[in-house]
Amino acid sequence: MIDNISILIPIYNEEQYISKCIESILESDYSKENMEIILIDGGSDDNTLKIIDEYHKKYNFIKVLHNKEKIVPISMNLGIREAKGEYIIRLDAHASYPKDYFSKLVKYHKALGAANVGATILTDIRNKNVKSNAIKLILSHPFGVGNSDFRTGVTKIKEVDTVPFGCFHRSVFKQFGFYDERLVRNQDIELNKRIINGGGKIYLIPDVTCTYFARENFTDLAKNNFSNGKWNILTAYFTKTFHSLSLRHFIPLLFILSLLLPSLLTIWIPIVGWIVPLSLGSYLALVIIISLKLNSKETTPLYLVTGFFILHLSYGLGSLIGLFSVVKKYFKGIQ
């Protein structure tokens, strides 16, 4: 017996990516009679909905929901409540998926008795140039993404703290709750940590992969990671716990503080000023060495160094702004 699956995809202005995403799903080896695709739109004002409408005319199992709040966790919760499938699979429009993606995830979910199973991400870019190729390498390297197993890959089935684009049995949401609608970012990480803290198991499957299309310029890379860094702090604030995050999420903030705090304290304690050049020099030496080792014909060490620095700096500054926001909320609350 084939289990019914519901594929949920939050979308917003995805005209460059949505066709490739949907086509990869339609090429799946999973029975289309046992599949529904639910796209939850956050108010797209490009050609995304027109493109989807063409698919909807051909395939009645493709549905569109509308989320006027434009926040991913709200979109996911709308989709979960609408979903009819025994298994709910959360996808991203910026990715494409191999033919056996759904069949393997469902198979492993059953075999492992898991709450959630997911795949390794293969980072790629649509438009290849020296800058975008540098970003691709950066987002696949431990120095860029820390100990994020789903980005760097594993060689055997591994119990992990989070996975992207995972496969849940629908009972998981009754047992552990829905997505936290306060979280603009980190909603997947928070839900997965909540599952783990409640006794559920999450597994990363090495022979299941998908291709994620990353940002292709340094400006978009900075904006995305600034928001990620900011919402690390806000996630801890809203959930009242750090259990939903890992140490890797705060290392860029510690780097920024190693530059900022000694610079301020040097007014009263001049000797601590040496920490700034020591910290910055050590970082630059490390990033240059890694960039030289990573260098390929597709990019240059200069773009790699620049990319790493923008990634870490924007992430750390985002966390710092998030910290200021929390402090501001705290003092506002006690007034």
C-alpha cells in the first residue's frame, strides 16, 4: 500500500525558481495518485502565480493557498491544516529534488521510527560566475556553515538536531505542536529542537540529496545572513530558551563582540586594545588560508575571502542588532 503524501511549499516571488521546483516534483517516482502539492503564497507580485496556474490546469493535485501575513510558519501551519496526506513533506521553492526523494524519505521514516527525516543539501547556483561560484563554495564549507551536517554531508545515517525539507508523519504536529508563528526565521530549527526535547528522533539520510540554489551576489548573501543572525537572538527571546539553537549560531556574534567590546574598553583599560588586531588578524589569516585551499578555476581567492568575510560579518551584525532589540524590549517592558 502506498501512503498518501502532502508536499508543502511556502512561496513568495519565486518566478525564477518555481518551474524547476515543480518539474522536479512531477518527475518523481512517487505515485501522483497518492500525492498532493500545496503551495502557500505570501502575496507574490511577480509571475509566480501565473506560472503555477498553468501547472494547476494540467494537474488537479496542485493547490494554492494564500497567506496574507507573508510569514513562513503561518504558511506552513495553513498547509498542515489543509493537508490530507499521511506524511507531510516541507519543501523550498529554491531547490530541485531527485526522482526518488519522496519514496526514500517515506521508506526511511518508517524503517527508523523517526519523527522527521531529511536529506543532505547540495548547494548550487543558477547563473555561474566568479562571485556566485565563490558563494557556492562558501555555503558548502564548514568554515562558512559550521557543523551543519545537512550542508557538509554525512557518510551514514545520523541522528541530528535539524534537517531541511523534512518528512514528518502528520501525527508529529499533534504530539509536538505546529510551527511557532512568532518566528520569521528559524522556525524549522525551533520545531525540530522541540521534537528532540520531547523525545522524538530526527535523522539525516546520506543517500538522499536535493539541490538548493543559493543567493548569487554578495548583497543578497549579506541581507539573508543578517536576517538569520538577527533571528537567532529573537528566537531565543521568544521561546525563552537557547535549546532551539546550537553554538554555531552564535560564533559570528562572538567574533563581532571580540572587536567591539575591547575597542570600547580600551578607553579605560588600554591594554585590552590588543585583542582587536589579534582577533581580526587571526580571523583574516585563517580565512585566507582556507580560501587558498578552496581556490578553483571557477573563482578566485579574493572572492572567497570577501565572501567569507561578508557572510560572517553580516551574520554577526544581525545577531548584535537582535541583541539590542531584546535589550530594548526588556527595558520597555519594565517601564
